[in-house]
Amino acid sequence: MEDKNLPKPEKAARSLNFIEEIIEEDLRNNVYGQRIHTRFPPEPNGYLHIGHAKSICLNFGLGKKYNGKTNLRFDDTNPAKEDVEYVDSIMEDVKWLGFDWEDRLFYASDYFEQLFDYALVLIRKEKAYVCDMSAEEISETRGTPTRPGKESPYRNRSMEENLDLFHRMRAGEFADGSKVLRAKIEMGSPNMHMRDPVLYRIIHTAHHRTGEKWCIYPMYDFAHGQSDSIERITHSICTLEFEVHRPLYDWLIREIGIYVPRQIEFARLNLSYTIMSKRKLLELVQEKMVKGWDDPRMPTICGLRRRGYTPESIRNFADLIGVAKRDNVIDVSLLEFCIREDLNKRANRLMAVLNPVKIILDNYPENQCEEIDALNNPENPESGTRKVPFSKELYIEKEDFMEDPPGKFFRLAPGREVRLRSAYIIKCENFVKDPVTGEVTEIHCTYDPMTRSGMPESGRKVKGTLHWVSGKHAVEAEVRLYDRLFTVENPDNAEEGKTYKDYLNPDSLKTITAYLEPSGIQVRPLEKFQFERIGYFSVDPDSSIEKPVFNRVVALKDSWAKSEKMK
RNA sequence: UGACCCAUGGUGUAAAGGUAGCACAAGAGAUUUUGGUUCUCUCGGUCCAGGUUCGAAUCCUGGUGGGUCAACCA
């Protein structure tokens, strides 16, 4: 009522996502007191990707926004699929993204004993029973979404027998798959998950943390909600596919009689030109279609990191995409926008020529070399300047010269003037062609000594400005150019008879030799640079090669793409 | 032919019954020592049909469309 009297601006400023609406209502109704506690609960069976980043930012963001806490919890209930390698990488990635779980690092496997006791509670209440049917039989008698299931012949075992059997399951008396513990709910439920779901199964496999201690492991449904409850999570935020699990989540917690968290589901992130399924990403790695989980073409956090993405840019991305319940496909151009926006402010510029053609300044003294001052980052005056050597023979980009230019071509052409970035204005006098291939091999120019940057006449306007390197001083370096891994917007949605693998982009990785200005060799790992016009690059931190290796992060509007439009 | 969830510009996301806004993308212009950046502008939307109401993107009913669910995965 009194809300209606709020002034309009304040109303407009609300703009909460639906999860924040729920949280604020719970706060108003004092459902959990004034306490907010969330968690990020990955299964350590793969590397984290940009979709997890959305969840991480959401959960930790909510914790921060409402002055609450956020746990990191490994949902490690299936020893067959999990590994410490993944545990370690997940912790590294969450930290790198800038989030801190402080002393609240947990594992579902920490709760195995407690979970076992909860199962005992259910058995004693005759709400759970040991079932001897095989996986196939259980599947067959579960029915279908439109047809009810049939009750198991073991459903009415006595509580004493169930207790005995369950203890013997734990003791290791039975083979994998021979028995399971099931909840006794309703085989005719329209919700498949309520048709006597499996709670525990037998797996004689060493667990990465508990070793051989256990041979029965709780299923997701029996572990997740209870772990939330044990940690006194207030809002358990998960993705939409768990929506149908919520009645079971609530049922188990109610029947066991423990603290009640609230599960809230949101739509997972989908990115165009990207696959996000852990299973498929694992395939890419195992089948060597990429060089590893941290291949810069991968949508993994570590891949994005190697590609040059900053934590800030990813957090900002998570912010921009919002949170809702409807299925979505975010265009990767938004992600690319986020890193360009961030790097544009912070990345120092270097010049590099990827596809060189030689320029000879006919009126420049043979053995002269000047040290030109160049701005490190025109967007940030505090970034200072660097010295770049300039001499008679230079390289420019092949595509920056045209013998017979179309109308809107601003760059070098016979008789035309352009500025060399941070240096002189030059004029093309003539050029040499290879008589066989017809390719331009040498461009002869004259420079105007009065136009060096900073000189009184340097203000003269010319149509184009080009990046360049001094031929004598340039550093040859192996440069890797990365492009999108897939050629179609939705590789998951393959046409008949095809899979996502049929849409892999064969040109997603190109290795070329490029020419860098010599200061490029002094760069330190992890520093970010922006190469003018060509794109953003970062130094590959894992490079063991002596020459610096650069990764393309995001192409600016490619000059050649523009050239197409000029025609 | 079941249950549950969802439906706002090309893509996302806001608007608590009261002016449909923002971002990305796209297009145009200005600035520019790179055609980048920056700035300005433009384009373009409430799935359909009824109902309630002075007033509906919002509430109700019914359609339509999409998604999820039949692992001893999570």
C-alpha cells in the first residue's frame, strides 16, 4: 500500500531481477531472518565455462549485494566421473574471476556420513526401501511421462529388512548395480522424479577424496538439497532443468525434517557460435579438436583467460545478460563487446605487421635511425610513451596499399599521401612488381621531414594513417590468430545426419609469422596489448617458445572487411 | 498428447495495473595520428483471441508456439 506512494524515480530504480525480487520478499517476510546465504555447487567433472561464470557471478553477486555469504561446494557424489584436476582448476577459475569463498569450501563428500544417517531416517519412517531390480527393470517399470509406472515388488519390504540390507550395501556385500535405495513416493505421479527415485547406488570405485571408504554413493537428488540444508543455504539457485526436481528436493527435506532452503531456477546461458555442454567440450579435448581445456578457442574460463579476456570483462558480461527464466541465446558479439570495451581503456598499443610489404623511403638517409616517441595508449594519457625505431626501410600491411584504389580507399596508393602512425607523412612515388606473379614487392615513397609527430607541421591532415615497423629492427614472431570455433550460430542444432563437429571452423587457428616493433619483445606475460587496427592481442602466458606468442583476442573491424564495403 | 516452466524490437533485458525504456547488433552523420575510439541520430517490440478495468506487456480464461522431464549423471 505504502509502496504506491513511493515517488516515481524510486520505483523505476528498482529494476530487480526475479531472483532479487524473491530474496527481497523473503527478507521482508523474515523467512530466513535477515540472513542471505548462497552457494556455487559445481561437479568436479570438467572445467568451468562462461555459462558457469554467469552462475558464479549470480551467486557470489547476490551474497555480496545482500551482505550475505556464498559457499563453494563441490558436488562430488559420482567418483566415476570426477577428479582432483577439475577441483583444482575450478578453484583457480573462481578466484581468477575475482570471487572469494573465504573459509567456506565444502564438498558433498564431507556429508556422506550425515547423508547416510538421513537415509536411515527415511527407512525408519518407511519412506525408503532397498530395491533389487536392475537398472533396466527400474527404467521399464517407471512408465513414461504420459503413462504411470508400476510398483517394485520390493517396495513393501519390512523396515527391519531394509535397514539390514542398506547397512550391508554400505559394508560392501553387494555388487555394483545389484541393489539401490529408493524413496517410497508415488509410482503414478505425473512427475517422473517422484516415481520412487533412486537415492543411493553401489559403486565400487575409489573416490578422489574419500578413497575406498564408501561403496555406496548418494544420487544428486539425495545429496544436493541436504547439502544446502546442512550449510543453511537460504536460496539455492540452479538452472531450469532442475525445476522438475524441486518437488523431490522439498519432499526429501520435509520427510527428513531438516532446515528448509528455497530452490530457485534460472535459464542457463547459451552463446551463439559456441557449444556449452561439458560433455561436448570434453569430446573436443579428448578427440584433440582443440589443444586442451584452455585452448583460446574454448568457451572455458581458462580458455577465455588465455585469449586475453579480463575478469572484469566477464563480470560485466554477466551483468549485461541479466537473469530470467526464458531460454536465451546471447550473441557472442556482446561478449566481444565487453572485452573490447575493457581492453580499449587499459591495453597498451604496439604495432605489428601481419602480412608485410616493403616500403623504401627514397629521400631518407641510408644508415639513419630515429627513435620515435609513440603513445602507449591514446585512451589513457597516464600510460606514457615508448621509443619506436624508424629507418629507411619499413614494412606496412600489404592490404594498406592499392595500385588502383576504389573511391573510398583512404590508404596508400600511387601519388597519395598517408601518415605513418606516430611518425611522418609519406607519399607514394612508384612501386615494383614481381614480373612473374604480378605481386607488389616494393613501394618507393618520399617522406616529409617537417611532419614528424610533435613537429609544428605535424598537424597537416591526410586521409589515412597506417601502422608500420622498421624493417631492420622488427622482431619476427610466431603469431597465432584465433577465430570462432564454429561456423554456424547454433552448432548444437545440427541438421539431420550431422553433429556439431561438422560445423567446426577449419580456419579457427592460424599460425603466421608477423613483424613486431622491437619493444614487443620486452613484454611481460599477462600484459595486454592492443595492436592498432589489426586487433587485440595478449601474450600467451604459457608460451615456452623464446619468441613471444600472441593470441588474437577480438578483431576490430577488420580493415579488409571494410575494404569490401568500399567497392 | 501427461505434468511443470516460459512468451516484450534481429539478440538479450527492464517497466510492482498508469509515457513500452536500456544494452548489443544494424544503418546514418560528426570527431579522430588508423576505417579504431568518442559523440549524435535512426531503425525496430508486448504471440493470438476473448474478458476484468477509466486504463492491461502486467490480472483472468482459452488458444498457439517454445522448453524441460522417462541415468543406478549432475
